[in-house]
Amino acid sequence: MHMVEIIEKKRDGHALSKEEIHFFVRGYTAGEIPDYQAAALLMAIMWRGMSDAETRELTLAMAYSGEILELKDVAPFVVDKHSTGGVGDKVSLVVAPTVAACGLPVGKMSGRGLGFSGGTLDKLESIPGFRTDLTVLEFKEQLRQIGIVLTGQSANLAPADGKLYALRDVSGTVPSLPLIVGSIMSKKIAAGADAIVLDVKVGSGAFMKTLEEAQALAHSMVRIGKEVGRKVTALISDMNQPLGWAVGNALEVREAVASLHEAGPLDLREHCLAVAGEMLFLEGKAESQEEGFEMAAEAIASGAAWQKFREMVIAQGGDPAYIDAPDRLPQAALIEPVVATESGYLSKVQTDAVGMAVVGLGGGREKKGDPVDPAVGLLMHYKVGEYIEKGTPIFTIHANDEEKKTVAVQRVLAALELSETSVDPLPLFYQRVV
């Protein structure tokens, strides 16, 4: 079997066999297939797609490229959640401790930023000392002791995805549906959770731009999860504007901390409570999503969710002084409000352009291995449907470089559209897929 023939077969639109898919995954994981050939196949998949059978085999090959975590010796039932990526998506930082505070263990292996989408690990690493490289033994012990873990992918769990994830980020192949399915579900299968809630984003700030694409992704992931014996549901949520106000790593940690203290943006709070409620319902802690929502709200109101977040930070080596006083988190040298040059209703946000503006500031990676500046980003001040007066700040930029700041400001301004007539606000969710 030859890699060039596999690339050409997919390039020409033919389905790959189970043997060919497993040959590629094994070879790339072992370092026998170089990045340039793997990138060529990823691009062929991006353009030609994969059948349901191919996608399932890709997912399983990636999942079984390493160890499959067994958690029954740690907890009788473990739940996980995953977002397909967005701009300003700090949901895991709020949801995981909230659900854990309700007595349901959350073991989550998260990723780094992909394209314009911020990564949970990059956000957590804004907290000095916070470790995202826990071993499997450390993962299980922390889950046993405090019921919550948010860490990076162990080298022994779905190692094929670890390599492909980084390559997708820099090869223009992030939005491919089968590659997204394979990446997400291989990690979830390998990480051992019994139940998974998938937060599937749709819109200009998501990899799925249309509701039809998001539905296809959600159904594919739910189907594969159920085939391997997991409880899975998906919530299709809006990403036609940033979630919350903050976009950028330390800024988003501050916003998550505020949300765990019953402050922060209303849309972020409602979104987090809905996802948490779904997780509690899926496991059976709550008899309905509505009851789960209320349980989650009480966990935040009582301070239990905040205490669980704080326990996690300490357990993973983070300095709690930086979350007890979030202003101590990394701050940019150049902080500047940008005012609206006209009045009108905010009618549209090209959200991926906002995300790329933050990447350009240094808040994400433009090529494999780039360092990330935790301090940079921006704070949006309006949501779609709200009226903006000329001369009032429409967003605030946080930068560490004057030239990068200027470019980012122009990018964000170009991404915002105003209307003279009123515009309906955007929904938080569109559909639940089971």
C-alpha cells in the first residue's frame, strides 16, 4: 500500500477502504508518513469529503491509535462536553465546574486554538502555573479526588488526532466535516466519558456556516457516539457574533470568573446554564433540561461552582491569586476604545474576521508552533440588534504592538455592519439533536 496512491484516490473522489484509512493513521502516528503527504490527503478530504462509513473508520482508527481510558475505577459515571469551536467561547471554563459542583464528575481533554477559534487550553494557560499536560494517572487521580479535570490530550490518548489537529490548523483544512467529526469523537471515545454533550456552533464565527452543515455534523457525531455505546446529544448554537463580550485568552478567563460569580454577559450565562442543564439531564441527575438549568444556576448562586473551579486551578498547579483577583492576569500595554463613526443598529458581525483580528494581535497561531500572547484581544460592547450612538465605544482593543493594533482595529471595524432600521436579536440555540 502506497501513500501517494491513497492521496490520488481521494483526490479523484473515490472512497477509501478501511485498510487504507488505518494504514494512513498508523503511518502518520508512527512518523512514517511526512507532514506534506498527510496535508495533501487532508486537503483531498476537505474537497472530496468522506462517506459515513469512511468517517466512522477514520474516527475509530484515530481513537484506537493509542490508549482507551477506562474510568469506571474512578467514578461510576463521567460526563464530558465539547464545542466545535467559536469566537469568545469560554463555555467549558464555566460549565465544567458548575456540573462538577452538582455532583457529576467532568473529565475533559480540551484543545488549543484552531484557525480563528480560541482554544480552552490557551485560555487556561493565562493562569500562571496552570498545567495542561497531565498524565493519564494524574487525570484519573484528580477526577477521583475533586471530580473535575480540564487538561490537554495525553500523548497516549488518540495520538493520531494530536498530530493531525496541529496540521489542520496550518493547512487550511479545519472546516472539513469528516475531519472535525474524527477529531472530536476520537478524543471523546479515547477519554472514556460515558455521556457527551456536543455544542455545535453555526454561523460566521463557526466552521459550519449554515444550519444544514451544522445539522449534518451534529447527526454524524451523535450517530458515531451511540454506535460505540456512549450517551450523546448535540445542541446547535449560534456563532454569528462572539459569545459574551471578551475575545482573547486572559480576557476570556476574566469573563468566565465573572460568570462564576453571577456577573458577566447575559448571553454567556444563559448558554452555559443550558449546556450544563443538558449534561445533568443526560446523566439523570435532573429529570428535565429545565431542572438541570435550575440546578446549575443554584450551583453558581451558592458559590459551589466557583469553589470547584478554584479547586481545579490549584490541583493543576495554577496560582489561585490570579483568579481571586483577575486583574492580576496578563494585561496588554495598549488598551484603546474604538468609537462608532455612525449611528445605527448592529445588524451583522463577520465573526471569523473578529477572531482572525485577535489571531493577528498574537492571541492565536498563524503557523504551527507559534507562541500565543495571553494578554491581547478585544472586548465587544454591543450585540446584534442593539442601537449604537455615533461617538460611543463599539469595542475596546487590547494589544502589545502598535502596528498590530492598527491592523486589528481596521479588521474589526470592517467586520461590523450597522442598519438604520431595527434588527432582531440572534437566538442562542437553534436545535437539539439526539
